[in-house]
Amino acid sequence: MINFNNPHFTGKEIQYIKKAIKSGKISGNGKFTQQCQNFFEQKYHFGKSYLTASCTDALEMAAILCNIEPEDEVIIPSFTFVSTALPFVRMGAKIIFADSQADHPNIDARKIETLITKKTKVIVPVHYAGIACDMGKIMNLALKHNLMVIEDAAHGIDAYYISPCSQEKKAIGSIGHFSAFSFHETKNIVTGEGGMLVVNEDRFLQRAEIIWEKGTNRTEFIRGEVDKYGWVDVGSSFLPSEITAAFLFAQIEMLDEIQKKRVALWQNYYNLLEPLSAKGCFSIPVIPYFSTNNAHIFYIVCNSPEERIKLIDTLKSKGITASFHYQSLHKSKYYYEKHDGRELPNCDRFSECLVRLPLYYDLSGEKIKYICREINNFFK
Ligand SMILES: *Cc1c(COP(=O)(O)O)cnc(C)c1O
């Protein structure tokens, strides 16, 4: 059986966890946490980074930092995971769901402006499959209408947006006011559950570290800036333990190697499936000129929902686990009644026709050949 996902372990995780245990300090915000945060800040020119227990938590911190109030409107794509919407819903905001592009699951930046009202406070672009949204357009809209941008970069580690004007490469996660990453076991680098908030504007830093540390100024205390610490704001226990951070440090040491292999495997799929796509059997991912490819997901989009079901079943009978992805959030049981009724046809099509193929570090080129051969047989 070829699994859909196998988390990759680098072999150093236990060693670093032992080191954390030996140090006697296993709660959050210790040495490993700081080493991981420094790594990301330096490698990707992020603002201040805070490890969190999940990407959902990082989004929750961002929502608090944006001062979301009841009746505020937040624009998010409907083709995403529930976590993109949850923090804003919990603070009473109304979610304005946006459609995907016709040729890509990412939010259609050209159509966002029609959704902006006086109540709009935040746009949350999701970089689906690690492909950058049109951040130039989105940041311009934010500037023009005085909005905040929170990048849901759960898929976006080691991915870049390339500015069409200057050709400057900017890491996904370094562009919006805030961004949220995930180290869930299904992502490119993993800690089981885990995430990170990036804060790209200094004016939010003081409040961010307080919210991170349960509404206290404990971090100031640790730095020796105050002689005792106490309750100063809202917050929660957003920081992960040093055990998780130690695990993450082992993963990031191997990040470049993991990425190189994933990109090669992704390209294998692309080359082997391109001929069928050219014949119109399905479509393969489009990488826009302003984005790199971090090989988070390889997917194909079938021509009909019926064909997708048949394909997934056929692959399963050949020992291959392929998987659909998000269900349109605007049609979900929880939000359907609250949605304003607009149709989002591109989102629905990706919900009904997209198939993700197995992609992980320990997959081989041989297995990909086998998977593509079976896909070829199906469409014969
Ligand atoms: C995985 C994922 C999340 C949630 O990540 P967790 O770390 O599990 O909280 C949020 N948004 C998107 C787009 C995701 O794929």
C-alpha cells in the first residue's frame, strides 16, 4: 500500500529531546524555541517569530492582535481548512467567503475589492499547496482600504513570492502584517502538532509576546526588564514545550534536503502526467510567474466529480491512497446559514474535482512511476 502521507523523521529528534530533558527546562520559550525562531527569522527575513502549539493557535493570536470585534468582516477563501475561519468566528466577526481563481485554488485577488465594505478589517490569503497568492495586489488593496493582511502560510514553508516589478524574492510569510505556519504531521516539516506566528510590524511586538505568554509580561521579566510579572492583557497558553521545539530543530536542520527531494518528486509527477493533461483528461497545477514551488502538494483536477470518485477508488484498488481536499466552507453545516448566498463556482469545482496524490520525503521515483502508470491506465 502506498500511503497518502508519511511524516519524515530526520533521526536527530530523540537526541535533541534528550538534550532538552537534560537541561531541566522543558516548558516553553527556552533555548530550542529561540534557536528555531532565530533560524526562521534569519533564513526567510521574517519579522519576529513565535512558535505556537499549532497554526490554528497562530491564527488565533493574529486575530487577537487585529482587535477583531463583533460585526467586523474578514475576507477569506472558501477553499481552505476550517482553521482559517475559526479564530475570527469565535471573536464574532462575519466571514466573507471569496472564490478561488479559475485556474488555481488560491483566492482570486482581482475579485477581492468588490467584497470590501466599511466593516472589512482583515484579508486572509491562503497560499494553497505552497503557491503564493498575488500578494502585490492584496497588499495594495490593504493599503488603499486600511486593512490588515494575515497570511495563512500553513502550506507555505520555504516558498517565495516574486515581485513582478522588482523581481525581488520575498518568502511567503514575510509580506503580510502577520502570518501563520503549521508543522502538523501532514506538512513539509513536522512536529506532530505545531505552528508559528510571524509578526512583521514592530508596533505589534509588545502585545504579541504578552498574548503568547497567557496575557502576562513574563517575557519582559525573563529579559530582566521588570522585576516581577503579572496579568496585563488577554492571551492564552499559545507556546509549545521545549520538547516540541527540540523536535522542530531536528527537522529544520534537514529542511533544505527535504525540500530538494520533495521538489524533485513533484517534478516527476508533473513530467509524467503532463501528456495526459495536454490531452484534456484532467488539469495539473499551474505555477504563476510570481511564485516559486515548494512542493507541498501535487494535485490533479478531474473533469467531473464522478470521474474523481472513480479515479480515487481505482487507485485504492491498486494500493494507492489518493485524497480529495477541502469542502467549500461557505456550504459547510456550520456556516451555510450565515453565508450571504453568493455562489463560488471555482471553489466548488476544486472541492468536487481535486485529487491529491501521495507526496513525501520517503516516497521514491519508482513509486511515482507506478502511480502515474495506473493513472494512465485509468484514462485509457
Ligand atoms: C493544516 C492547515 C491549518 C491548520 O494547521 P494546524 O497546525 O493543524 O492548526 C490551517 N490552514 C491551512 C490552510 C492548513 O492546511
